[in-house]
Amino acid sequence: MSTGQTVSYMSSTHMLLERRFPSQNPATLVLVFTSLDLETLLEAGIPIDVVNEHSKVEKGPSRPPHWEMAFWWTRKPLAGARAIIAASLLPADAYQTPEQFLNDLFPCRHQRKTVYACSPAPRLVQRLRGRRVLDPFAGFGSIPLEAARLGADAVAVELLPTAYVFLKAVLEFPRRVKPQDVEKWGRWIIERLREDLKELYDADIYIGTWEVRCPVCGRHTSLVGNWWLAKVKKGEDYERLAWMEWQNSRIEVVDLNEECRKERSDKCDELRAKVQTKGEEGGSVEWRDRRYTVPLKNVDARRETAQCLYCKAEIDHRVAEGKVVKTGRKIGEWYVKWALKQWNQNYERYLKGEITLEELRSSPARPTLLVKVYVKDSDLEFKPATPEDVEKLWKAAEELRKMWGDPDIPTEELWKYTGDGGTLGIRIWGFDKFYKLFNPRQLIALVKLVKLIREASKRVEEEKLGEGWSKEDAHKYAEAVTTYLAIALIKYVNYSSLAAGWNQSLIMGHSLSMRGIAMIWNWDDMTPWADWTGTYLRNLSTLINGLSYLVSAVSGSPSIRVLLDDAAELSKLEGEKFDVIVTDPPYVRNVSYAELSDFYYVWLKRVLSDDGVRPRFLPEAFFDEFGLEIPTQWERFAPREVSENEGRWKHFGLRVTFADLLSRAFSNVLRFLKEDGLLVVYYVAKKPESWIALIDALWRRNDMIMTAAYPVETESEESVVARGKAAVLGGYVSAWRRRKCDKPLDLNAERDKVVEDVLKRIDARLKMLKQKGGATAWVYSYLSALEVLVSHYPVRAGGVELDAHGVVRQAVSIAFDALLRRADVRLSDLMIHAYADLRRMESERGYVDSDVLSHVERATGLTHVRKLR
């Protein structure tokens, strides 16, 4: 579409657009209108393609520095959040051209790629100063942070104490602390920790696993989930190649880089090797006329089988009625899982003094070490672990037993249920208490760190009092410093546990990287003071970098209020009103935040309390209104979290649906929106039930209409919440207003007009997306159809008024019709229609996933679409 042309729908609106944006191609301005009464720039149209390009940069190595302070599952790009918030607060005629808008948003956009690094133009900030923005599902704080940088008065609300602590660290505490003080006390902690624990470590990193007693030969055999230690490509060559082998009844290391250096060759970081792998485990390596074999893993939990490294027997035995049996039938429990449960029971019994160390060591399963790693000049040296190395684990167990009863050991119980897809399933292996997720050495290091951070916090407070600060100010300063030191701790927790896996790419894995806490065979045990990803020393460095950025970002901006509250209540906001509410609510099958962030919570509670048991810093996060300790988030907050988890609901005896929870939350949140205010909702979900819940909550139950919608860059397609068949292909931001009067739509009479409207929107979006097709085209077609339908009320089809489910079903059908019409195809036969739909949405390999099949079923009404070819 050339400049000057208008889109046929709402042509008068586009005439206004052309006057304001004369040089902009209308195809790049994704517009949705329900009336000619344009009130905000967001509803009038913004250059979303440019904004998305800036947002996309934040997904990779150019992530905002403070995101590296700690892992959180979802974080909205700052560039996109800034643009959406500004546009929702500005009038439609705020700028004459999109260039003016972009230049005020991102003054440094022509000098650098990371536009979040510079603050908005002062004239824009001055224009928005005093406007009020609420985010009731604030998460890691991208939305309130950018609202404050724009000059608005922002309020960030979170239900979970862990997220509340992070929000304090991101939004409030940068105003009261000096990064150099955090660094000084962090290094003080590291030096004392090194002195305390130097006898337990003689390497920088250990790679461990579990070993089980073979039911055939009786020897403890290691279970190795992956024999690769390093497999890093550099162009066509390999920068790093190393793996383990089983030789002469022990683990040996083959390091091709080291072999290259021993032969005094050049370019040992550019190995010209041919590597063939079978999946991600095992394979072969050809290098310099030599051929090596990398073993296959010898444990497969999905198939419930393992192999003894000594006698080569297959360990697919079962345990039934206390007896180990060899059977082809799935009776009782897999022997390896039973053995891990026995270890966890014996571990607790030993620490309580009920059994001896020898009895613990003779458990049918136990932790062991495979390899030790030394960090040298940013490279890694791999050495086989020795029996002496393993003995240090048992020495740590003896020391831990002497400490048993210390309140700094997290003895709280894990959740007593599993979640969707097994993301909460670690408990089935016997890990029923948080301390069991760490081997004895890891646990001792963490407990020591907790005590040292608390000691440092008292010294900080005393230092400030000595400088003449008031008691209140000294306490607040110590609170901020301690919170940052605690965040470095919980990142170390995430990278050094029995659920943190070694990654052959040398980009370290962490405990929460699989969207849950998973059973891991090759786990990390990191020396806290080593200089490598995830250690306390490295975490301190990344934290200071992130904090320095935040100090600069919030400088001069209005203060931000962070509240610990429930979106379904918001009792701390009673009587307040906001110009806009911008938020990113949970999706149907999202992360089990309450349960999984307990992995952080049990440590934060100890560090920020006095001696781990009495309130000191942020007491509202860890103690209730009666001063009683809140043991875990899952026990107190999981029943109130807006999330679908049938295991959770069954455990707590709840009879709710995700739609109920979301509707209840929005019904309450909308009480705080001004009568003429705008609700702006991020939503990243392609499953129909997710959209049914959102449409039901806003359109049907709360009398809202959609006035604008945009495709936006949100989470990376490779992120932990976007893996697998339900991978998110794009996100959406939609703007909503209160419905002042009905605007009916009869699909029987106006369906063709609706399809043409949707088709125009698809063309504009796909041009912006550089003509992506397949499932991506489907996502935007589907959401375009939703825009059109939800801008009306009521919507009828066949004489029946549609509910949210009916609207979504019609959106699916209209979306497919628009895609087929875009290909100049018009079909009446449902079977041919379904076939064409599937072909339009297949991947490059010719496949469609179960979600696609589900959509085709909805569009055609066929019940056995999965059988179509």
C-alpha cells in the first residue's frame, strides 16, 4: 500500500491519520477503532513496527542490565512498555508525525540500539508528570519502571512476597543506596566465606550426579544424563570440545583442546572436528584422523530404565511391597525412583541423629561427583573427580549434622501436589523439603552466606549510625544494601543446587530454567568465590552493573509505590483512581509462580529477618498481620493466585476456573480506573481457552470493549515459558474502555464485511512482519478477528447472542476464512476447508501441532480433524 492511500474501513479516521502522519506507510500503523471519537494516541495509532524492532533487541545479549540480577520468568521489554504507556496517556493529536513521537520516546535511538539506556525527552516527561498509572500484576516491574521514567506517578502491586522483594530492589531501593557500598560489603562477605569453607573446596566447579546400587551386581553405579562436558561451535569449527568416558571402572575426561595444546598446535580454540550426535547425548568425534566415541546416557527417566556401568545390566527393576523384582510389567515403582526416595528419607534421618554416616552412605542412592572444573583465564580445565573429592561431600554432611536445628536451614515443605505438565513434580523423587534440593556442601555454603549477609547488614547500620545518620535512615539504608546482597544469594541458589544442570554449551543452566524444578542427573556444585556464571562472586558483579543502571534510570523520576496486595482486593488503594491501568496478567497455563518462587522465598526470608526468626527488613513480606512467620508462599498465596493448576485446586478444595479468577481480579481492578480511563492489557497466549477467559472477564462480565490492539514483541520464542508445541508466536496489547452503549453486530448479515475488515488488518500486520506466513499469519489473523468482534456488543450469530466462548469460536472461523480469502480461495466443503487450513498453517517440515488441529476443529466443526492428511 503506497503512501497517501487509505484503508477502506473507517476511511475518515485514516484521513485524520494521514494529516498527522503524512510520511508514514499506513500498513505499518496497526489500527483498531470502534468509534471516530479518538481519545488517546494509543487508540489513534502508533508506529508499532519501529517500537517492536527496538523491543526485539532486548531479547538477546542486549538485555537490560538489571534483568541479570535474578531470574524471573516473564519480563516485558522496556522499549515496548515505554511506548505503550506514553501512548495511552497522550491525546490523539499529541504529535504531528510518528518520528516526533519516537524521538521523544527514545532520544538516543539513532546513536545506539538499546534505546532503554536513555530516558525519555524532558518535554515528554514534563507533559506526563502527575498522571497516574497502576500495574496490579507488576512482576519484575518493567511497566511501573517505564511509567516513572515518563514522569507518571506509578503504583506496582504484587501478591507474592518474592516478587515484592524484587520490585523493591528494582523500583524503590535504587534511590536510597550507593552501588559501591553493596559491592564493598559483598566482597567482605566473600572473603570471610572463603576463609570459613576453604577446606571443603579445591576446585571452582564440581559436576555431580546420583549413583544407585545396581540390583544385579550390588555396586553403586553413576547415572550420567549426558557425557558431554563442552560442545561449543565457532563458525564451522569448534571452540571447545570435551566429554567424559567410562574407562577401567572410572570416569575419565577427553579434552580435545587440551590434547591440541599438548601437541603444541596452533589455533586450539578452532578445532576442525567432525561431530555427530544422537540427539543431545552421545555421538562421535573425528579429529586429526582419530575417531572418538562419546557414550550415550545410561539413564532414561521417561522410559524408567538405566544401565549399570560395571556389569552393564539394565536397571528397569520395580519395587513392589518392599521387594525388588525384575518384571516387564509396570507394577510398583521404578527402582531408581524408589532409591532416590530412600536417600531423601535417610538424609533427613541422619541429620536428625537417627542413623550413622555409614548407614547414610550405604543408601540405595546417594550423590557423587563426576568431574571437577577449574576456571583459568576465562577457560575451563576438566579433571576427573577423585575419591578424595567425594569425601569432602561426606565431611560436609558431618558438619551439617552438627548444625542441625539451626533455623537458617530451610526445612519448610515443598508443595504437596503436582502441576500441569509435571512442572511441580520434583516431589515424586522424594524431595519433599527445600533443604533436600541441595547436597550437604551446597547447603553449608548457603547457610554460611545467610549468616554473613545478616552480619554485614548490622555492620552497615552501625556504620551509618556512626556517621551521624538517624536510626530510621540507617535502618532503611541497611535494608536496601541487605536486599541486594540477598538477591545475589538467591541467584547463587538458582545456579548451585541438585536441580541446576551442567550445560555442554557452557551457558550455565539453572534450577528454574525448565519452567519448573526438574530431576537432574548432571548437576552443578559451584564454589561461591569462583569467577564463573552463577557463583556469588560473579552474581555480585552482575548485580552492581544492574543496580548502577537502575540508579541512573530512576534518577529524577517520581518515586514509585510498591505494594504487597492481591489484585482481587487492593485494600491498600481504597479510594484512589488512575488515569490508566497497564498490566500483564497471568495466562491460563502460565508459570506456577507461588510454588516455584518459594525456591527463592525460603532464603530471602532468612536473610532479611533477624536471626532467621524475627522481623527486621520488609517484615510485611515474611510475617502476617499478627507477627507470625509465613512458612511458604504456596501455603498462603497459591489459592489466591490467578493461574490454572488443577493439582493446586484439588489440594486446597477450590472449585474455580481460571476465567473465574481472572474475572474476579479485573472486576476489582476496574474499580480504581477513572470513568474515562484506559485499561491496557498485555496478553501472550494462542490457546483459545486463554482468550475465552480474557474476553469473558472484560467483554462479557465487566462491560468493556476493545478500542485498540497491537502485535507486540514480548517474551522470546526461545524463553522458558514459550517452549514446546504451545510456543508463543507473538504477543498482543489491547486497549479497553467502559462500554457506554450497545453496538450490536449480526454476523449472519455482516459476516462478509467482517472478514474483509480482518483481511485488511492481516495484510497490514504481515507487511510489518516482513511477510511471515504459516502459524504466525494464523496468530495475527485470529487476533484481528477478535478485535473486530469484541469492539461490538452484543454479537449474534444464527439469532443467538454469543458468549465469550462463542465469540472466540467465531473469531477462529473468521480468521481462517480471511486467510483463505487472502490466498484467493473460497470453499464450501468442510473437509476441503479443513485440509486447506492445515496446509496454510503447516511448518516448514510439513507438520502442525495439536493447537493448530484444535483451531481447525473449531473453525470447521469437524470432530476428527487429527485424521486428516
